[in-house]
Amino acid sequence: METSLFDVAAQKLERHTGFSQLEARGTLRIAVKSAGLDPKSLTLDELGAVFEKLMPGELEQRGVIDTAGACAAVMRDLENAPIAATDSSSSNPDDIFSRLAKS
């Protein structure tokens, strides 16, 4: 099974918050859906916006004390993850044509 950016982000969230796998995935899914995004086709930029705008509130509701630190740590890990370098899952027409032009 192929690992998605969502999967990696959930693993990093689990690591930096002490959540269980189910808690991390569920919390991330709620935040992603609240942003109107599809977990299957997330880009690093979209995740960055979710972790900046929505995730601190979600984490605070679940008792995480250092929400800003946890969000920053997850994003730092994601930016260094190999999957971020191969992130080409956006279905935005501008992104698609940009990728085609680079080919």
C-alpha cells in the first residue's frame, strides 16, 4: 500500500502529541475535512495551511498543551520527509499544467 502525505502527517502528529494512531488520524481528518480538502489528494501547502489555521484549535480541544510547538514540529518533519519532494497529487488545473510543463 502506498503511503500518502496524509498518512505521514498523521504519523508525525501521533509522535509529537502522544496521541494514539486512531486519535492522530481522526483529528487530522477532522481538520482536513473542515478545510474542505480531500485527505487523499493533500499537498504540502494545503497541509501547512491546515496546521497553521485549524490544527491548533483541534489540538487544544483534545488537551494538547503546546499546540503551536506540536504543529511546527509536524510541519518541520513533513518538509524534510521524502514524500514531500514527490508531492504531485494536487488536482488543481494550474498545478497539473505546471507539472506537465516541467516534464
